[in-house]
Amino acid sequence: MAQYNVSFLCSDCGRFHQTKISLTLFDGPDRLKRLGEVYTPNALPSEVPQLLQKHVTCPVTRNSVKLDDNKLYLVPIDKD
């Protein structure tokens, strides 16, 4: 099993920022991958649609950013 942070590609500053959601997958990708490439829209984890209904704050610019599923990525968590 591999663990992933759900992160978004910020349209305001162009950087990746973590959300407060992490997922565990049995056959997940070994590198950063867009969430839509791993899940179909009907099979998204229950936390993700809730996230898509919110605006988040860019930690760099402090501006509000509207998320969509094209901006969400799975980022593998390195196990030390």
C-alpha cells in the first residue's frame, strides 16, 4: 500500500500546495499523477467532492483559489 497527499496546482502562483486530505491506495502511481487519471468521476474518494465545493487560500499570495478536478494531484508520501 502506498500513501498520497492530495495536492492542488495553484492557478494563482503556479506551485503545488497540499490539502488536508491523504489517501492510501493498493495499486497507486509511483509518481505525481493527476487525480482524474487515477479515479473516474463517479469513483472519487468521498473527501474529494467536498473539497471541490470549496475555495482554498494560496499560502503564497493569500488569494482565494477555486479548485476543480483538473487541478488536483496525488503526490506520493516518501517513507523514510
